[in-house]
Amino acid sequence: MREEPEESLAESFRGVARQLRHQTLRALAPWDITPSQARALGVLTRHGPMRLGALSEYLRIVPRSATEVVDALEKGRLVERRPDPDDRRATLVALTSRGEKVAAGIRAARAAEAEEFFDRLDEADRTSLARILRILRH
């Protein structure tokens, strides 16, 4: 019987990333929201109302894609466009009260999912993994 070759570090990392993406989709399902839309809600929660260009920079997507994300969120009554009080030619994107509630629900659901996912690691492993991931991100 032939032994299967051990999975490479990169393959293992991609497998974990894939599991996390599926987990995120499950966590977002009750709100019928995409990961990009959830990220936009998170940015607006942390930073408050902002221009579409600034939101696209935070999301690291082109402005046209940010427009599509905001259009979908606006259709769901989660955000609204309003005049910028500092420049009447500009428009701000802001969370609605419904958007704030949905964003809070998403944060809670994702935190619970993450806790369940990483629960198989003890505290020392979690600390080490967090340290390693910070190194890889920067």
C-alpha cells in the first residue's frame, strides 16, 4: 500500500481558509448578505459614515464594485446615502438603524462561529497561531 504524500503547508493553509470561507457563508446566511456586504457593514460600524471612495479603499475594491455593494445594502435598507455636510456635492454612505442591528447580529454570529472553529486549539496554540498570522499578514 502506497503512503499518501503529506499535505504541504500552503495546501493546509488554503484548506483552512476554504473552511473559514464556508463558515462565513453559513454565518451570513440568515441575513442573505455576501461577505463583501458584511465587510462594508463592519467598516461603517467602525468608522462611521464615509464617502464611497473611502469605503472602496477600506474594502480594497474598485469604486465601481463598492457602488454595487452599497446599492445592494441600500436595497436591503441597511445603509443610506446622505449629503456630506462638509461638501454638498459629495455623498456619504451611512448605516441605518436596521443596518446597525444586522451588523451587530453578524458580528455575534461570526464570533460564535470563530469560537467554535478555534475551540479545538488550546490557549497556547491560539496565541501562537495569532502571532504567526500577524507575521504573515505584514
